[in-house]
Amino acid sequence: MDFVRAKEIIEEMADAHVTGISFTAGEPLMFKEDVCGLIQVCRQNRIYTRVVTNGFWANTSDLADKMVSALRKSGLSQLRISTSRWHQENIDSVNIVRAAAACVKQGLDYFVSFVTDFSETDDAVEQFLKDNKLLYYPEPVIYFGRAQSFDRKQIFTDYYPNMCSMNAYVSPNLDMYACCDAGNRFSETGFLYLGNLEKESVDELFKKKEQHQIYHLIRTLGLTRMASYLGYNASEIVRYRKCELCEILFNSKKNLKKLEQGIDDLTIRLRN
Ligand code: SF4
């Protein structure tokens, strides 16, 4: 993404009342100078910032200190350090400890995002985080992108409503999606695609997002009740993680048509 264009987009986002931006997907700190510059633009516009990183840059304590210092000086609000048994195939686990230690030392808010499939295989990763007294939160692996090829254990969840706040996502080619985790995943329907910022403004695309009736139902009624409305049995619904259920429901033209026709009915359910 061109730096000047990225800067303009952040300014347009500020005008559209965006209050938080996360630099994520891939490894943003491979573009340290640009990301630091964009964090400064966010700070000037009073936008909370987060960078999601795998900590590849923390090979020594000195290097970790330098990176954290640059981020802090740029005005970064929070660093989120990702770890998992898959990340650690390429990055030394000690990098996570060094990155976190540099944040603590320099007063930068951080947490470790422990990406897991909730199998016992991941207990060793979690024990490592505990042993090193790191602040961490487990986060479910989303089986999109490269993770699509991972083995999946069948799970049975509780009957959660599965609402989703839907944070918008802008890709390097300026495509904007209504959800950060979807990207171009919904290939059959393009359900979460809002448009491209070369052709439409930030404001126009946010308006599309806010006025979309099915997105509104995802935020308020939740995926579970929509799945039930579409005829999925409760015994099937509890087998899916949230984003998988989302894909099953909305990457189907047939389901979308039925939902569009049933909007009034679903809106009444929302009131009950
Ligand atoms: S549930 Fe759907 S809208 Fe929400 S994060 Fe997952 S894919 Fe995106």
C-alpha cells in the first residue's frame, strides 16, 4: 500500500469517526518505517493503534528494545504479539519473551495472543507463557488462509448466540471488507466485500456497511438464530466455530436470498 495513500485513508477514517486501527495480517513490522509513520498519523488524529506481530524482530534484547522504542515514540497504543505452535515453527519462542519484556520495560501496553485449536498439543505453548509470566489470551485459530489445510478436530460448542461486532478491514490493494477475518474468503457470494477505495470513499463504504440489513442482524441477532431461521438443526449449529458458521450461512446464494426475503420476519425476532 502506498504510504501517502495510506495516510490519506487514515485521515478519511478519522473524519468518519473511526477510533481504532489495527495494523495486521501478514507481518506489518517488515515495513517498520511505514508502519511507524502511519501510527504517528493515527496519533495526530486521536486514533487508538494496535500492531499485531509475530516478534521476528526480537532476536536479541537489544533489538527488541530498539523496535519497541520506535513504536512507542511513534505513539503506538498497544502491541499484540502472536504465538502458537505454528508461529513457533519459524520464530524462537524466546523472541516472544524478549518482545514482552521490552514492552514492560518501556511502558508499552502489550498482550500475547495465544492462537490455539484448544487441543492438548497446545498445553506446552501455554505452559511456556505461564512459566514466563506473560500476559496472554487464548484465541481460536480461524481456519482461513493457510490454516485451511490444518487438521480440524470436531468440536461441540454450547448454543452461543454468535454475534459478531464486525470490524472493517482494508487490504493492501485498497479493497475494503466488512469484516477483518474474512478477506476474500466468501468467494461464492462476495458477501463481506464493500468496495475499493480507489472508486469509493471511506465514508461511502462505511455507509454501505452500516446500512446493510444482514450485517446488522449479525451484530444484533447473531448467527445462531439466523442459522436456525435458515433451517439448520441445533445439533448441527453447535458443531461449528463462529467464523465457520458465518461462511456456511453467507457463502451460499440460496441462504442469502432466503435471508433477504425474511428480513422483516428476522427483525421482529430481534424485538422478541
Ligand atoms: S463471524 Fe463472520 S463477520 Fe464475524 S469475524 Fe467471523 S467471518 Fe467475520
